[in-house]
Amino acid sequence: MKAPDKVWVISEVYYPDEQGGGHFMTKLAEGLARSYRVHVICGYPQRSGDQRDLPKRETHNGVQIERCCSTNFDKKRLSLRLVNFITISLSIFFRSLSKISRNDLVIVVTTPPSLPFVIFIACKLTRAKCILRIEDIYPETLIATGITGPKSMLARLMTFLNRWLYGSVDHITVLGRDMKQLVQHKIDHVSKTDKITIVPNWTDLDLVAPMSRDDNPLIKELRLTDRFVVQCAGNMGHAQGIENMFAAAEMLRVHGDIHFLFIGTGVKREWMEKTVQDKELKNITILGQRPRAEQPVFLNACDVSIVSLVSGMKGAAVPSRLYNIMAAGKPVIAIAEEGSEVALTITEEEIGWVAPPGEPGRLAEVIMDAFSDPARLRQMGLRARQAVENKYTHDRGIEIYCTVIRNL
């Protein structure tokens, strides 16, 4: 089969942005560059300071990068965030029209929500193939987090537009089985084809590895060497169910040997700090976001780690942090709905527990189960690391993408 002249990876966030989607899209492009001519069109990192300190064009690890300017308003205000979405999408759209050719193939991600629509139009105009990488499904994510109602005009409009988009692109990649099922439901007229491929997120096995708890510098710094540490690291946003974990921590405050460690930032960070102060929750420590290079230390600074999603998120998203936790050889407590990819993975691999969203009492019971059985925890951690090495590596993910590209 004829290979595409170029593979274009389209994403708002990319190198040197190392958080979340930026890291994964960078690793995706660099992995594909081993087999194809890969170009990237992206935005500048959304950070304070002058964006002009990065070149408009550069080559990094075999990938040619083109950056587009956009607004950088405060993300906490929904109206201003929408302006950011529109400006970066239009900026990337016009750059794509001038760069993409007929025999090219485009991989576009669903963040921001407006981006895949304009890029699909660019692909139609240039007659290029289009692969949609779904990381979040709308409007389900917005409904689950309370941003909009299920019968609102916005929800109905997004449902209609995404059904059209999913049915129109050449191929779709999703992060899990629950996500595939949800997408198939939206495009049931093509559900019997091979249009949807599961490509799980991967982890950096050469960066993240198990570390002795006794030698962990963060544990020592926080003086938690004699505590059972329950950790939640990553985004502290609307979808994470932080209130559920805080309620469980309040129930367990009488157990002086159990301590909760939160590492990260997000829209709920201010509420978290205020709640700790108001309720005098001395069994909770909150730290800011740490660089990705420090993952080997902070992911190992616990006895068990929590991955949390609010109710209604089944199929709408799959937390990438799960695989990094597993790479560190840590057992996992998932606050997730039955049948979600997170719950299925933990149950099938026997690496932890699953508690339903919105039931802090059940979460507290699960934490006590973990606390009371250290030998079982060690075995779960060993199985978690082994599962990552067998199923969730970067090379395996790139191999699946290369197969999809060859078939197109």
C-alpha cells in the first residue's frame, strides 16, 4: 500500500508543553517519525510570558513543527476560554489549508472541541485523509461535570455535530473499550465496520519505575515515613470528584496512621485548600504541580494511589494517570463506574479496588482494606508494573497507529 506523503499531527498543545495531551501528542508524532515524514501544526504553550521566545518553525526529534498564535485569556472564565478555543482553531485551520496536500494523512485530537471540525473541513478541501483521536467525548463530559444540562441547546448541538464528525472522518482512535462503545452508539450506521480502533494511552517505562518507599525523598521531606499514604496526583478539575475523596478523608481523620497526599492543580485547588483550613483536616497535604521529570519520585511517594472520575464520565474519558501509576508499581483505587475502562483494567489485572462515584463511605472502606493488607498491596504493585510492560508501552501504541495508517 502507498504510504502518505506526509503525516500531519494537529494539536493545540505540543512540545515543549509536557503536561497531559501535549506530552502524548509529542510522543505520538515522534514515534511515527520513525516510519513517516511527520509534521506538526500546534499552538504556543499556554503560559505566562512572551510566546515569541519559541520559534515559529523548528525541527525537534525528527518532527517539523509549525506553531500558530492565539489568544491566551484566563481559562477559569468559560467565555474567555471559548475565545481561546476559537482563535487557536481558526489559526491552525488557515495554516493547515496552506500546508496539507492531497496525498497527506492528518491526525487531529479532540482538544479543544472546535479543533477537529475545522481540521476535517481542511482535509475535505485538500482531499487528505483524516484520523480523529478522541480523548474526550462531548457533550457527555460537559454534562457529567455540570457545565451544561443534558437537554440544553449546547448539548443538543454538540451531539448533532459530533455524530456528523464521527461518521464523516476516515478513521477514529479511542482510549478504551467504554469509549469505543459510546462512539459506536453515536454512529450506529457504521458500527459494523473497522472504523474505530482502541489505542490505550502509554507510559514512559524508561522514566517511571518502582522505587523503594523508604528511600523516597518526598516521603522524607513531608515526614510521612510512618504513615500509610493515599495519593491523588494530576489535574484537580471538575471531572475528578475531589469532593468524594475529601469526604472520605474526613471520615478517616481519626486514623492517625492514614494520610492523604494531593499533588497537582486545577479549578478545585482553591476549594481544596479552603476546606483543609476550615475543617482542620490535618490528614491532608496539598502540593503544587510537579515537573514530569519528577514523576519517579512523586508517583512513588505513596502506598496506594487514587484515580477518580465523577458519575457520568463512563466512556467520555480515560485518565492517562492510571498507566503512570501502574508503571510505578503502585496499586490503584479507582473511583469509577462499573464497565469503564479504568474499572475493567483494575479488575482484570487484579491491581486494586473500584469504588462507585459519590459514595465516600465505600471509598473509606476500600482504603481501610488496603491499609490492613500490606502483603496484598505488594502483589498488586508487581502485577501493575507487569501489565504496563506487556500492554501499555509507547512502542505498542505507535505500532497500532502505523497499522491504522497502512490500512488507510
